Amino acid sequence: MLQKILELKTMLINEQTITQSLQTLIDPNTGRDFVTSKSVKNIKIDGDNVSLDIVLGYPAKSQFDSLKSLVIKQLMNINQIGSITVNIGSRIVTHSAQRGVNLLPNVKNIIAVASGKGGVGKSTTSVNLALALAAEGATVGILDADIYGPSQPQMLGISGRPESADGKSMDPMMGHGIQAMSIGFLVDVDTPMVWRGPMVTGALEQLLRDTKWRDLDYLVIDLPPGTGDIQLTLAQKIPVTGAIIVTTPQDIALLDARKGLKMLEKVGIPILGIVENMSTHICSQCGHEEPIFGSGGGALMCKDYNVDLLGSLPLDMRIRVQSDGGQPTVIAEPDGDIAAIYKQIARAAAIKIANSSLDHSSKFPNIVIQNS
């Protein structure tokens, strides 16, 4: 009799039952159900015991426990289920870049962080974005593309010169668990780069292509402000998966941010979204919050150009102090409120990439025509 009951339960619990249940469960990070997003893998049923994997297309280590609880709670609604084992993980794949530009070896996705205007906190956002992606479980690198004013060596607290085993390529420097390259590693701190445009773009390409990046899920490129030679080189020769625009709510900053966004759109680089920096000032003494640069500018720009607002960051003295000291906020206060915003921005950008088209170039053979 007991055997018949177990057989009946086995018949009632099947892969379709599990799939139908998870089809109504929404991933709070993506707004899509786990079945449509193809996250549900390896469903196994043994009597009334069920096990499955949830494989996310974006890094979200800080969300694993809550997502696991969400899935288990959902499946417990199926009466016949006994025990449930859910394994949560991420798998980052390569996504396509602008047409006509070959992908870099050992780099799956490139995120360009741009601004039309200097002084909006773009480099601070870049380094914290890179560190947030790493904290969420991705393998990450950062390229400091500001040849005239490199800042990433100080922000990451890295000194010294990169090593070169063959005299041609360089090993990336390491800081807080991410790979990094900057012209600042190759010249003295006080040495000005008095170079014309072609020399600057040539240096950028060398830094990018002569660095032996090691199996990166994401390479974050910290661009200089403006819409000049480096930005054009980026668009024409570097395979960018998507770009993030950093601005402040101030009208003057938004004017230049709009120009930067339009330039990237014209050259075929997808806009992942906008980060509004210094959205409100928080007094370090009393905690009073005030929008000293105005309010709502980033959201209005997003509405005008039909892009997403990835997040808004406060004008907080800790962000500046921590970055200047080589311990960016995501490292200095990993469980703090501001680090949580950076991680949310990182996940939002990664989700936008995960939802974009895949790169299938590796699946097609190279066609070589020879004279016979």
C-alpha cells in the first residue's frame, strides 16, 4: 500500500508541475519569471524529493539566500512535495558589441563609463561599479582610459609597475580582487602627459590590447570626460557591450551628459542606463539631506531618451575620503547603505547586458580562401 502511495506521488510531481509553479514566480531583480528567463536548470525528482538549479545570467551573490528562500517557499505550495534542494548560481556569457569590431580575448563584456562633463564623479562610480560586480561574484577588470588624468591607481591603492614576461604584453595589476591597468602605472605621478590626440588613442589601444586580461566577465572602462578622440576610438575599435552615463542633477552637467549619450548612440553603443551622482547632500553632522545640485534631472533625462535610471548616489564625504585613501566605499563599508546602492547599480547594468543579444561568432567556423 505504501509503495502505491509513493508511486502516486511520483506521478503527481513531475517536471511540468515544477515548471508551472516557477513560471508564476518573479525574480525581483529582473521583473521576469525564472522559467521565461531560462534560469531553471537540472530539475530532478526522487519520490517526493525535488532538487533544481537556478542559474542567473547576472552576478548577484548578495541575493542568493533571499532568492533561494523565495523559490523554496513557492515550491512548498505544491502539496505532494517533501524536501526541496535549490542551488543558486550565476553564469556570465559573452554578449555582442557594436558591429564590425572583434571581441577581445579573455574578456566577455566591456562596460564603458562615460560623462560629458568632468567633476561629476565618473571615476569614483567606475571603480565602485567594478568592485560591486566583483563583490557580486563576477571576475572583473578596470581600464583607466583617462590618459591625461589617470586616477584609478590611487583609488585602488595600487603602486608599482606591471610585469612583462615577454617584453611585449603586460600583466594587469591587482587591487581589492580586481584586475587593473592605467597609464598611471607606467609614468611617474608628477609627469604630465603632453600628447596629441593620435598618441593618446594609440596609448589607449596598447593598454587595452597589450594587457593579458585573465578570463574577465566584465571589463569596466573609465573614460575621460567629453566626446573627443578617445571616445571615437572606443566606438570604432573597442568592442563595447554597453555604456553607462554618469551625471549630476545640475542643468549644466545634464547638458553635457546628453551630448555624451547621443554620441554613443550614434556610433551604435547601447546605453545601459544613467547614474545620477551627488543627487542629495547628506550632512555628516546632523544627517540633514538637501538636493544642492537640484533634483529629478537624471530621471527627466532618462524619460527624454527612453533609458533606465540605474541608481542615484548621495553627495557623501565618505565616498570622497574612501576613494582618495585607496579604499573605495564598496571595500571600506561593504555592508553599508552606499555600497548597497553601488551593488544595485551593478546588478541593474549586468541584467541589461544579460537581456541583450548574445555573441555567436565563436560558433561559426572561419572561412579561409586559398589559391590552389
